[in-house]
Amino acid sequence: MKRQNKKSRQAALALGALGVVFGDIGTSPLYAMKACFSGHHAIVLNPANVLGVLSLVIWSLLIVICLKYVTFVMAADNKGEGGIFALYELVSHKGRRRSASFMLFAALVGGSLLYGDGVITPAISVLSAIEGLDVATTAAHKYTPHIACTILLGLFAVQSSGTDKIGRLFGPVMLIWFSVIGVFGLFAAAGNLEVLRAFSPYYAVDFFAQNGLAGTLVLGAVVLCVTGGEALFADMGHFGRRPITLAWYCVALPSLLLNYLGQGATLIENPKAIINPFFSLFPQFLTLPMVALATLAAIIASQAIISGAFSLTAQAVHLGFVPRIPILQTSEDNPGQVFVRSVNWLMAALCILLVIFFRESENLAGAYGIAITGTMVITTYLFWFYLRRIRNCPPILAAVLTAFFVIFDLGFFIVNFTKIAGGGWFPIMLAGLIAYCMFVWIWGRAKLRVSLQARGLEVSDLEPEIENYMLAKVPGEAVFLSASEFIPHAFLQHLRNNRVVHEKLVFLRVNTVSEPYLDSHKRISLKNVDKNIYWMNVSYGFMEKPNLSLVLVQSWNQLGLSSTDSSFYIGRMLLRFDVENKDFMLRRKIFIMLSSVSEDPLDYLRIPADKVITVGTAIKI
């Protein structure tokens, strides 16, 4: 019975993964083949080139998605959590300091590029689907951007429902989508079995030999068929590796291969079908139903990268890459499913602006690809460290494997640089801004930590300090939150200004560890500093949200404290810009601005508000 329930659960998760994880890569047939023969770097449409492009698409799917992501990269999970930040956290603690700095830089850039891709994917997917109406009638063409904006607004509005509910809703739709595009692709391919020759890599090699530089530039369009690969890794925490792998090999991959083969066969038979090769696979009477289904699938396609952006943000918050912002847990069963309201609506606004500015999917294709290919390169770079440091893989074997992946990643990435003038500047600009803000936040926190430590007091010096300043002991218990291993400034200010100490003192520090989720028995560490003075460390995984109310109830009996008599003292830093300091002025201003949007510690740590006393500390920065 248990085994049957487990299988049912895996099948349900696999169906949910179809609706969330595979939307992006599943809707690539809407625009990938069209972009190869009518995009910014279109190649001449003839049977030899169709076979060459088909071979490139097939082998890109097999090597980049099947081999790199599904087989290898998804095995590099951090206790079930995927994504570039989770991979960085897994490998960054082992090795030299210099390589750790390079890895941090790479992770910040890679994560920022993924945000850039997350803004473009919904816009191009929805626009491509709505443009299918042009096959039936051109009357709706001028309204395409308005329809797309309305749909995008609706998509972002339902995100707070949670990935699990969205997956249950979208999963069956994507199952229908993959089934339909696979079946009609099969019908078209069966009419011209010559396309099966594209499974031979010879045609991909010959394509480059015959077309030279022009053939190489087509990689900028071919990459559109694998752009969902990074989303597979980023969304792994939502569903798990096994359900994603099951959905890929049983449903998504066969359907995609059949559809691309069908489009190739159609283009060989009828070159005029390049106007929209995807919709040319279907009879005229099915055009409008397929536009409706494609629109639904395109909406769902956006879900993969949106969910990935939420996971990425949660990881960034807990790793200290960005300020603390509210993160909502949307599933009791799967803690990896999160919703970030501020990121959701910021992405919505940027998506709508992109649709208004670019208006057509062909224009957006110029902006699409450069961000995700950059992230793919960085993932491979971090995967090298995973092979060497975590798996202890021999250097030669690790070098051969990563070099093989890099050939594809760098090929796609370099070619996409030709798209900068055509719109590729947008994701680069957006990623640059995000990466710089992350860098400023990390830099500012480090500066702040050094400043506080210089004015701080070590635990060993606590007793003389108390004897120096204390005039009286007051009844009750006080908990002082500390951000470091030093005695918190809130306590020092309280002692030096009020000259009193509570009968029982607890210095409490909240730590984030390199694991996504921590066993409850490892969460609390207690140390007796002196009589009735304790130091408590409370640890959380980087995907967990602290809940000090729950932790303190568990530990109060052990400390002999009363929850009704305890007061919490929190130090609040009031950052002031130091006008006399002329160094890094812009950087310091941005750090102060970022600090102002940080979530209130009461909400973040979940401490009862009626028990909290705030002690302010003004710091010039």
C-alpha cells in the first residue's frame, strides 16, 4: 500500500512538473524553427538546411537537456534544492579563498542573468501564442500587445495561490499540449520520413561546413529550443529530481522531437509555411482551437521561470545576497514552494513594458537567449567545482566532461552576443543592475560587520563590563539578539545607559547554514557563559524561514525560563550617510536605500511583538 501511495505521489508530482517546470521548453516549438529561417540571422530555406537545423535542435536537446541537466547537473542538488545559488552554497565552503571569490562573483552574475531571462520568457511566450491568430486572420494583429498584456497580468495575479495548486491546474493542460503537438508532429513527419536522417550528427556538421559564419549565427536561434534547461534545475526544489526526470523522458522529450521533425517535414514540402511553421502542422479548422491551447501553454511556459525566480530569491535572502524581503511558504508538504510578492509584481511590470516596447515576438527573440546562455555557462563552471570537491572526480575526467558541456554553452553564448543591438542589451542591463545591487549589499554588510566588531565586546570580557556598569539586578529574563559572535550592542547600550541587568540573560544568535533544510535536533546549541547567563545559537537552512517563537518554547524549559516573564531586546541600526567620507559614495547610498526595504526583524524572526523592546544604534556609513 505504501509503495502504491508513493508511486501515486510521484505520478502526481510528475504531472505537476509538466505544468510548472516544462512550460518554457515545451512552448519553444512555437518560435524556435521560425526564428532559424526568418529571424535576425535567418538562413536560406532549403531541404539541406532544414535537415541541418533539425539535427542541431535534436542534438542540442539530447546533449544540453538530457545529458547535462537531467543526468548530471540535477544530480548536483543541495539536499534536494536546485538552482545556481544552491549549487554555489554547496561548493563554496570547500577550497581556497581566491576560488571562493570567483565562485561568488559567478553565482551573482548567473543568478542575475536568470532574473533577466525570467522577465523575457513570459513576454515572448505569450506574444508568440497570440500571433498564431495571424494564420487565421490579420484583423487581430494590432491588438496582439494588448491581449498579451492582459494575459500576463492575470498570470502574475494568480501566483500567490502557490506552485502546488498552479501545478495541479496547469499539469493536465500541458499533458494535452504535449500530446497534441507530438501527435500532429508525427503525422507531418510520417509524410516525409527523410527528416529522420536529422538524428545523424553528420547533418549538423555539414550544415556548418556549407553555411560557414551564417550557419554559426543560426545557433542564436537554435538555442531557443533549450532555454528551459536552467528552469529544470532552478525548480527542482518544487518537485524533486525523480518526478521531473520522469515527466521529461516519458512525455516532454518525445513530444518535442516529434513536433520539430514534423515542422521540418512541413518546411521541406512547403517553404511558404515559414510564416508560422508550428501552426502549419494543423488543419485550417483547428487553427483557432490550437491558438487557444497555445496561449494556455504559453501562459504556463512562463510559470517555470517565475517559480524559479521565487526559489532563487528565497535562496538569495537567506544567503545574505539581498535584503530580507517577505517570503510566503505556499505548501505545508513541500517547503521549497515559495511566493515572493515584491519580485512577482516587479517581474509583471517589466514583462508588460517589454511587450509594449517590442510589440512582436520576432523583435523579442533578439533579446531572448543571451541571459539564459550566460547562466548555462556559469552553471557549468560551478559544476566543475562540484565534480572536484564534492564528488572527488579525477581532474582529467572532470575536465573532459565540463569541457564537453562548455563547447555547447559557449557556442550558444558567444553567438547570442550578436543580438545585443537587437534587444540583447536589455537582459544584460537588467542583470548588471541586479548583480551590482547584490554586490553592494554583500559589501555593505561586510563593512557594517567590521564596524560593529570594532566597537563590540567579546564574551570573555562580559563579566568585567557588568561589574563596571551594573548598579542593580532587576527580576525577569531578557533575551538579546546578536548578529555576530560578539555581545550584542543592544545589551551594551542597555547596560551602560540604564545601569541594570536582568536576573537571567540569554544572548541569541540566528545562523544560516549551507544546507537548505536542517534537522530539528541540530537547530539549537546552548552554552552556559556564567551563572544565569546563556549563549544560544539557533540555526536554519537557507530555504527555511526562522520561527523563534516555536524554538524558544522548545528550549525555555531547558533553560529554566518563563515565557511570560521574558523580554526580547532587538538592536535596530539607524544608518546615516557619512558626508565627510568621499569613498564609494554611490555604493554607500545604494546600501542605505537597500537597508530601508529590509523586512522588519519581528516579522522575519516571528517574535511576539508585545514582548519586544527596540534599542536603536546610529551608525555612519
